[in-house]
Amino acid sequence: MELRTGIVDKPSDHLDHCWYVVGTVDQATLSASGPLRVTLREIDYVIWRASDGSLTATRDRCPHREAPLSEGELKDGCITCAYHGWRFGKEGMCIEIPSARPEIPIPKSAHLAMASIEEHYGLLWLCPGEPRQNVPRLGVDSDQSFTRLNTPIQIWHCSPTRMIDNMLDVSHFPYTHRGTFGRDQEKVVPRFQLTQLDETFYGYEYDVVINNSDGAQIMSGHSDDVISLQMSTGFCLPFSVRSTMTYANGIKQTLFMTASPITQKKSYYTFVLWRNDNVETSGREIVDFELAVTDEDRSMLERLRGELSLDQGHLVDVQSDKASVEWRRRYARLVKEGVF
């Protein structure tokens, strides 16, 4: 039977054709713990893993009387609705209606419409409609000289538009990040040019001077109190940012950050790290340091109200905001025209 995809039941919205991170692969080890319920753009979804290891994602709604399927039992890769016992298997196929006689065919309308779901970089990516782009490509994940470090999904009480603006910004380092690596010096941001960093990310390259104490020394592998490093930061629509860091001692790190809207005021957030040094003993400390940096951003962003304005002239932008200005321009075009 043909797989039913694209479950959006509201007027066409270009953002429904994008990929969003809604969980981690660890959360998808669901055979013992039950199905995973997530919310994306104010719609609830349920995700579960079939007995062959494949993932199924659909609206968290039984087609019979609209009970949440996430409340049901997951057994042998099939989910059973807690209300009337309807049973659904791989790709949302309804395989049992207990109240119906066995000889009566199951109606086609009983089968669930699928959302697209994929696993990349230890993350679960969901697309509500028909995908019109690929999941952001991070070539470092296939580089055997790098080790990947994943972090849990967080829920932030702010819009992802605010989060992306922050991720693209370097001028807040001396202020927001005083507790980790920020410095009172080096406040002037040198001029930079925006460029296509690779086939996926668009942004800029720059050098930065940072404080290097405590957790920062674990990150850098340096013992000096102050160090400089080469960085690049770029975005991929709609809500992903990648930063690369190269230290003078040859240590390289890639930091991938992504946000997904739960509601207009609440978002999922996670980051993934790749390192080319030995992280067997320092990996936990490196993640803890980056989580401390993240907490500094979160503390500020959760004080800001509403979405970041996309209207030209509504915000005062300066040279150091160039990357955010370009992201807002492209994001506004995606929202209005569906152009990536």
C-alpha cells in the first residue's frame, strides 16, 4: 500500500516543508519505554520504532475518536490506542480493530498519514509536510578523526528567531558570556564578509580573542589565560547554525546548534559537538562547559518577548549584525515564498 505522507491539515505553510529536530536517537529507543510524544508548531506528534528498527511519525491522534496514541501501549513495534484498542504497525498501518469482525476489511481511512522522520547526527528530524530541502549536511560527522558528542534536548521559553539571531552574533561575547569566556577587551568587531562557507552553510569567518580559564582550558587545550582562535559561523534555513573553531595547537571543534518551534513562545534546542582530539576523558567536561555557555544565552533570551521582527527598519542593525540581517532576509523570503 502506498505510504501516506504530508499530514498537514491547515492552509499551505512553507515552514511545514522544512526539517526540525524534535528529539534524540536515544529518546527513540522506545520499545521498552513507550512512544515519544513531541510538539512542533503547536501540533502534537507521536514517534515510535518498529520491530525492524525503522521509525514512524504521525499526528498524535487516533483516527477513530482522536485519542492521543502516545498514551497507548507499544509492543512488538506496534502501538495500541488506549481508548478502543485499535492497533497500528509500521508506517502507521492499522492492523487491528478489536470491535470489528475479522472478515470485515479495515477501511483505508483507518491508516495513519505519515510525517517524514529521519535520524542524523544522533538527532531525530521531523518534517510535517513533503520535504523541500535536505537535512543540513555536516561532513565532519563522517570524518574518522572527529568524535561526536551529543547533548539532551532542552526546552527554551523563547522564539527560535531570537535564538538564531543570537547564534549568529559575536558582539555579545564580552557581555553575555562574562562567566565563561567573555572579555572586557576586544569589544570592537572587525569587519567581515559574508560568504558561502560550504554547500550548506552561509556566513562568515573571523578571529576572536577569548578568556581561557577553568573550563575554557579544557576546550582549548591551552594553559594561557588569553588565547586567539579562528572561527566561522554560518546558518542553514530555517533554524540551524554551525560554528567551527580552530586553535593554534591544532585542536578543531565543530559546534552545530538547532532550534525548533514548539509554540510561538517555546522552542526545542540542542547542540552537537565534534572534536578532533581525545575526548574519552574530557568529553563530559567539554559538554558541561558548552552547557554553561548555553545557559548564559538562555538567561538573556528568555527575557525577550515575542519573535524577532523581520520588518526592515524595525530593529537598529550595525555592521556586526550583518549575518543576522542576511538570515532574516532569507528567512522572510522562505516564509512568504517558500524559497530556500
